[in-house]
Amino acid sequence: MSERISVVHIDRLDLSFAPKPWEFADRRRAEIDAHFAGLQRVRPALWNGRVLLTYEHALDGGVFRGAYLETDYASFLAWRDWGYPDTGMTDCFGAAAVLTSDGAFLLGIMGAHTANAGRIYFPCGTPDPRDIVDGRVDLDASVRRELIEETGLDIGEFESEGGWTAVLAMPFIMQVKLLRSRQDAASLRRWIIQNLAGDKQPEFADIRIVRSLADLDPAMPDFIQAYLRDIWK
């Protein structure tokens, strides 16, 4: 595991929506728009929606605190593709780690039309304004939505582990919610695949069963691999 990545248990999230201008997005607006237009020529399905990024965060005992601003997806992608030039920003997002009854995790292979085509992820996504509730950012709601949108699974079908596991792999902070299923991996994968077949443009092109460190894949981001390595250490 890279020394820059840490994995810690979090009892509670305290995340506020405290909007302010993002100087990077304002200053480089024309370049960002041109960059996004180029990406859309390759992947026309890309949509410039709104997302939430953290500009400050801290671990306070078992509590993870953070403050989010709102920006557009084009600015987020430019920031990512240009090597994260604003080092004060982080993408703090929720992820659903589905653990099956026979001890496997289910991950998705991102579809060719997405900005992360071919990469392998847990069901997850950068939070957006739908996750703001009374001035707070609700990653439970974000995980619930991403899970059903990307797999068709309802979080109520699982036993949810208390708290979160935070994987700090700057500039990414993945807040993992472990979800235990009563179904085995093959059965659950088969159900998800059938559900994806009814979606005209699913986020996941396929579902990967991961049972051990031998199943780690370079297409998995470092923070995904770090979480799995910590589980199986």
C-alpha cells in the first residue's frame, strides 16, 4: 500500500454544505469549457451536472468533519485530468462495499460512455446537490442513491455496518459503508446483470466478483485496492 494512503474507522460523519467560489474554476473557465467540449466529442453522453467537493476536512477522534462547495462536473474533470492543481480540494464521496454471504465483494466495471471507462469501482459517486439536507451533506443518502442507480439494489436489503471506513488517498477520500448480503456472490451478480440489461445506458458494463488479494486489478483505483488490502490484511 502506498504510504500516502491511510485507512481508518470513522464513527460519524459531520459534513456541512458551506458554499464559496472555487478560484480554480473561475480563473480557468474558458480552458475548462474547451476541455469538457473535447471530452464530449469522444463521449457524447457526458453531462455537465453539479457536484460537491470538499475544501476543508479534519479527523476529530472518531468524527470526520468536512465542508463542501458546489461546482460543475466540467471543472471537476479538468481538475482531475490536469493533475489536481488546487491541492486544497478533495473529492470526499461515499461508496457501497457489498459483501456477499460467501465472503466476496462485488465491484462494477465502468461503461465505455463514462468518464472512468474501464475502471473498476464499488457503487459510488461524487456527491451532488441532491445530497444536501438542511445545510448538511448526507453521504448515507448518496450511497443509497448510487447503489440503486448503478446496480438496482436497495440498501434496505443489506445489513449495514455501523460507522464508516475512511480511505484517505489524497485528493480522494472514500467513505465506505460495508453492506452484508444474505445472498452468495454468483446469485447476486446474476441478479445485477439482469437488472443492468434493462437499462439503456448503465453505469456499469459488468460486475466483478473479488474474493481475495489475488483478484486485485490495476483497473481498480488505489483507494479501492487499499480498502480491500486492509480488509484482508
